[in-house]
Amino acid sequence: MKTLSKLALALGLIVAVEAVAQGIEPLPRELEMELAASALPPHLRENATIYILDPEKGFEVAHNGTNGFHALVARTGDDMFRGSWPLTKYRDDILYPVGFDSAGAKEQMRVILDAAQMQAKGTPPQELKKTIQDRFKSGHYKAPERVGIAYMLAPIMRTYDDPETNDKVSTANHPHTMIYAPGVSQQDIGGGELGGTYPHIIMPGPHAMIIQAMGEVEQAATRKEYAALLKRLCEINDLWCLPKEQAHH
């Protein structure tokens, strides 16, 4: 009996370690696919390649597309690899849909795919952050081969507010586009404030992107179009409920 008890305890510890390493509950398949596709403009959604997350393996293709665009819902996204703040644990509430063109899928999206795969294998969060940051420094992750675009037009995102400086997280309706702009600085474009009306630069250097937020009319339209999806997400996790000032506008 003692041997069986020890074996059960050991198995329990293994399961617990794996659960901590993964740290993510999968979304319902159809909901995740709809949320991923919502990152893209309507005319690109049907023929885009859509990924879903298997927390035990990483991302896998759920729908093979034909138009060169790729979309997924990041749960351990590239935001958390920015800044010098320590990544002490994997969060289970990060949620941001993003769609890449072919150039971005080849380079920018790799970071999200690699992170999910390493997390699934049990890589500790501090080690994962260092590994990804080292890969950026070494040039393992190259700049996109051309100017291109990534879309984050979904009705909701939950991620880091200003990951260059700290690990504060919030939920928002913030549809926007991201233009690959390697080597372009905030000064070059006369950029505005983070989250403001005018374009601004994130990740200055080889992976720089110009962020342009959609207007209030577009924001309201995404909330209306995806009201049922937003309701389901809010029911799954109250951290995925839009702030009241956004949800009721």
C-alpha cells in the first residue's frame, strides 16, 4: 500500500508540474477559431489559415487557408518578452487575437509559436523569456523580408499595457493595425502617445512596427458584430469582460 501511495503521489506531482508549466485552459474550438479570425478584416477571414492552441503541444492548424494570411489567439504572446521585468509565472488570462500576412507569419509569428511549444514542454517562464530575448539579440528572429501588415482588429484583447516598462495587464477593445517598419523610430514618424489617436512605434529596431488604432466608430462596430462572442468570453473568465465604459458605448 505504501508503494502504491508513493506512486500515486509521484504521479500527482508530475501532473501538477505539467499543469503549472502549461498554465492555460484551452478555449472551445469554434470560439477560438472565430476569435482568431476576428483579428482580420472581413474579406480575409474565410480564406485565412487559422490556428488553435493545444496547451500540451503548442499551436496547430485548424483551417488551411489560401490567401497567405494567418491568424491565432496568443495566450503567451510576444509582449511578455519585452522589457527587463522578470517573467515569474505563466498567466492564464492573456488573450489577444492577431493576424499576420505571409511576411509576418514567416518571422513575427514564429515567436508566438515557439513560446507556446516551449511552454507546453515545461520550460520555466524565466528561462523562456531569456531564451526568446537571446534569440532576438542573436538575429535568430529576423526582420520581415518586406514591408507588410499584421491585424489586431478583434473586439477584445487582454495583454500588457506597456511591456517595455512593466507587467501591468488590462482588457480592452482596441482594434488596430501594425505595419512592419524595420529601423524606423518614433521620431521618424512623429509618433503620438502609446494608445493614442496618432501612430506610434513599438519594438524599435529590426522588428519595429507602426501601430495605428481604429477610430471610435470602428471600435463600436466590432463590439456590435461580436456581441455574442464577447458574452461567451466574459462568461468563461470575468477578466475577459470588457470594461463597462467600453462595453456599453
